[in-house]
Amino acid sequence: MFKSLTRKKSIESIMASSRAQDATEGHGVTGLHRVLTARDLTFFGIAAIIGAGSFSSLGGAVFAGGPGVVVLFILCGIACGFTAFCYAEFASRVPVAGSAYTYAYASFGELMAWIIGWALLMEYSIGNIYVSFSWSDYFTTLMGKFGVHIPDYLACSYKEASIAVKAGDNIPDLINAWNTAPQIGGLRLIMDLPAFLINIAITYLVYRGMKESRNISNVMVVLKLAAIALVILVGGYLIFANDLFHNWTPPNASGVRSFMPNGFGGVLAAVSGVFFAYIGFDAVSVLAEEAKDPQKDLPKGMITSLIICTIVYIILSLILTGAVNFEKFAGIGDPLAFIFEEDNLNVSWMVTLIAFIAVVAMTSVLLVFQMGQPRIWMSMSRDGLLPPAFQKIHPKYRTPSFATIVTGFVVGLPIFFTDKNFVLDFTSIGTLFAFVLVCGGVLLLPEKPKVKGQFHLPNINSQYIFPILIISTIIGLSLRKGGYFSELLNGDFSDHSEGAGQELFNFQSISVKIATIIFWLTCLILSVFAYLKKFSLIPLLGLVSCLYLLTGMSGSNWLWFFGWFAVGLIIYFAYGYKKSNLNTSTV
């Protein structure tokens, strides 16, 4: 049983399958269009990374971490940087659609590949639900600027309004939506109609073809980078002109000015919002079968887009926290426009401009994510883990047509009964888990000879470096004032939740404590294996960086996460385990 669950696809067989797909072109059955260059892939990466993170979730992250959230962006950028190298190594060896799913099949085996594929569903489809909600917020604001008022009960989710009323929150739009919504049999008709409609439009565009999607995406990337540059220039100028530097060191609860007014625990509490800003970079690897030279251009596209976006996010965080006191970002879903409102920097034309650009920016994110999910399902279907319909290629548009339509339903239907806060946390934890497995998978790959023109992961021997790094970090934390590990073991470790009663506080605090203890034990175990196996340093650093970010997730997130995977395992054993190509072949 265990042997069958860990059965692997060799890299040779994966490449042979991809070549077979390409060979069908011109013979009645068509493969995917290879039209993307390194520049296109870089633009797709930027399109996915810079979007809902900068235009929406950044506000909540700033509120939780204060100016110190910059540190978390640097940590996430480093973690994603190491992970991007691992993705690039896999992409150069296995340049086919499927992203981390395909990579896991080659390194860990079938069961883990299924789990990765199920986790990526959280990143792409579930993540797009959050982006749809954020797009709707900006679209509603923009329409209001032009005198078109969308009723509140058609511009928010039912769950958001219900929670706001029950909690007694003072959020006028949500309270008004609940009070003014028409009712049928006592059920209030509250739905986020713009979010649902944009999902339909994006699904249609992705269904039509890659060339059309590429051209539109590239235009949107240029527009939003120009807008962000304007935010940085105008906001930066006003910070200096109005002498607002004090906002970078606001007073903490004790009245002492600090770059991290809520402590590092507050900074880490922002991990979902910050990490969500990065999750799109691996979407580039999904487009392997539409790249002209995937073994050269995929790594270049991923790494270049990640570097550009990390720099942008760091500068944006400094602009936001310099322009306005971080505490004013509570509940703000449009932070880039917010800093220019009348009560802040007071530049009214910027508010309208940013609202327009945000609609454009998040449309490009929706586009990239909506392209990623069908191609992962297509790869899983090729392996027999999903029904054959998921690998069907449209004869005219040459896109995975059935999988694209299903993706539209998976994103569109939950819009009616979920809310963006839940989706944000759920997406981040699933994506981090996938990143952990990608970095771990690289450690299991055999060395390959260097090939001119292809990416090759630098092989730095970690035998001594990694154990020394971990042990010295543990010693340093033990000797610091207050004693990090004594606080942890005594139960005084910082709570990362926002707090909703003492019972929830204790549950979240205990879950963070347990996750942190497991993290350090894992680091020690990895140190032993690094010494014995002489692992490569870069994937090891990526692995521990992503594991550390996972310690910032709350206990409720973990419960939903494991529940989600339980459902996935049921589906796998009911269908994929029996129908797998490896179950009846010697591939």
C-alpha cells in the first residue's frame, strides 16, 4: 500500500508525455500554443504578484505590523527568493504544465503530488475569490466617483454583512446592506454582484486563448506599474514636504516610539496579508507548455518578477506608513487610495486615479490565476488522477476548455457564501505548504550536469554551514533579553490573533506555541540530515524560511487546512488512486 502511494513518475516519462502532446499539433488534436517569451513570463509574474496584495491586503498588514511590516516583506521576499530558485530548478528539468504538482510527482511520489495539486487549488481558485472581492470594492468606489451607485446589498458578501451585524461593528456599508436588502421568506438577498460578474468575464477571456490573455495582461501590467510609480513619487514627495517622518516611529502601548509598535508578534500577525502579496510568482511555472524556451525563460521570468516586486512592496510599505499613522489602516481595503483622501495627504485626483488603476491591476491578477488552475487540472488528468475531460483541449482556441469552465464555477459559486478575510488566511497557508514541499523536493533530486543556456541551481554544500547557522541562532535567541525559549516553553509566547474572547485567545496562543516548537525541532532534525547527506544550502534555507512563516498562522486556520486536505484525500482514494496511470502501467 505504502509503495503504491509513493510511486513516482520519472522526469524522462514526464518529458516524453509532454513531447507527445506537442507532436499532436497538425494532426487533428492540438497542443498548447508556445507563444510566451522571457519578457512575457516576467510580465505575467508581475501581473500575478502586484495586484490584490498591494492594492488591498497591504492595508491590513500595515495595521497589524506598523512600519515594521517592511521587515516581514523582506523575510517573505527572502523565503520566496529561495523558493523561486527551487521552482526554477524544477522548471529547467521538467518544463511542462502543472507547476509544483508535476515537480512533486517526480520527487515525492503520487500521494504527495495529489496533496500539492489540492493545495494549489487553494492558491489559484480560492485565492481568486479574495481578488474578486477586492476588485469589487475598488470597482464600486470608482463607479461612485462617476455618480453610479451600486446598492450596498449587491456590493458585499452575505457573510461579511452577517458577521458585522452580529458583532455590532460600526461599518456603515455592511450594516446598510443588511438593513436594506430585499428578503424572500426571511432570507436577505445579499451578494457581491461585481465580484461574480468579473469572474464570468475573466473565465471567458481565458477560455478564448493565451495570445489574447497575454496581450491584455501586458498592457495592464504597464498601467499598474506606472500608477504605483506615481504613488511612490507623489506620496514620497509629500512625506518629505510635510515632515511626516514621525509616522515611521509611532508610539507603542507604553508611549515609547518604535518602528515595531506592536512588537515582532504584531509584525508576524500580518503574515497572511504580506505573503498573499507574493503567491503569484509560481504561476509563471504553470505556463511551461506555452513558453517558447521554457528551460531558459521560466527561471528568468520567475526570479526577475520576484526581485522587481519585492523592491516595489518594500517602498510601498514605507510610503503608506510614512504618509499616515498605521492605526488608521484598520478595516481599510483600498490603502493606496486611502492615503490621498482629504483627511490624509488630501490629493483628490489621486484617489480617483488609484481606484481606476486598482480595477485594472486586480483584473490582471484574476487573469493569471484563472489561467493557472486549469493547467494544473490538465496535468492531473493526464496522469489519471482526474477524469479525462479535464485534459480536453479546445480545437480552435487551444486552451484546456473544460478545466477552464470548471475553474470559473469553483471561483464563482463560493463568492455567494464566503468572505475575503477567511479566504485570505486559507489561501496563504495552503500556498506556504506547497512551497515547503517544492523546496523539500529539490533536496531529493539527483545532481544534473550543467547544460549551456539552461538554469542550474548553485550547489552550496550545507554540511557545516546550515547546522552552524541553526545552532548559533538558537544560542543567540536563548541569550537575548527575556529569554526567547523560556518564554515559549512557559506559555508567554506572543499571541498572533486579533482576539475574540479569552477562549479564542488561549486557543490561538497555544497553536502558535506548538507550531513554533515544531519548527525548531524540525530545524534541528534538518541540521542532522544536512550534515549526513550534504544537502544543497539554497533549498534548505527556502524550506526553513517557509516553515517559519507558517508559525504565524492561527489555530483556526490549521483546523480548516487539515479539514480541506481530508476532503482531498477522500477524493483521491475514491478516484485517483484506482484510475492513476501508474496503477496499471510501468511509466
